[in-house]
Amino acid sequence: MIDAISSISSISSINTLGATSTANTQTSSITSDFNQWLVNVNNDVNVAQTSFEKLAKGEDISVHKVMMDIESSKMQLELMVEVRNKLLEGYQEILRMQL
């Protein structure tokens, strides 16, 4: 009878390890998705900068394409700043919580 109780406790510890592993996987997935998003925003900003430089040098590029690239990167940067602000607000709210 005592052996049965110890086997149940060992099963629950295995389940706890699995839950921790799943949480770590989800955290790393969110981190990698966020990092990929930052890389994409950076690439779009670089494309807009390159387009503008081509226009300034007099190369064959339409003003419409340059303006679209600039506005697209501007919108993505504004979205990124707003997401950062919301994350900071959430973090500050957690710090204000009393335990």
C-alpha cells in the first residue's frame, strides 16, 4: 500500500516536469517570434532607406515605390513602439502588485 502512494507521487513529479518543459518551449517560441518580427522590421527599414538613396542618386525608381516603402516601414516601426509600450506598461503593473 505504501508503494502505491510513492508511485503516484512520482507520476505527479513527471507531469510537473512536462509542464515546465512546455512553458519553456512556449516562452522560447514567443521570444523567437518576437526576434523574427524585429528582424523583419529592420529589413523593411533598410529597404526603405535603400529606395530613398536610389531616388536621391537619380537611379530608375518610381517615387510611388519609394513612398510606399517609407510608409510601410514607418507603420511597422510605430506598431513596434506601441507593442513595446504595452509590454512595459504590463511589466510596471506587475511590479506594482503587492504579494
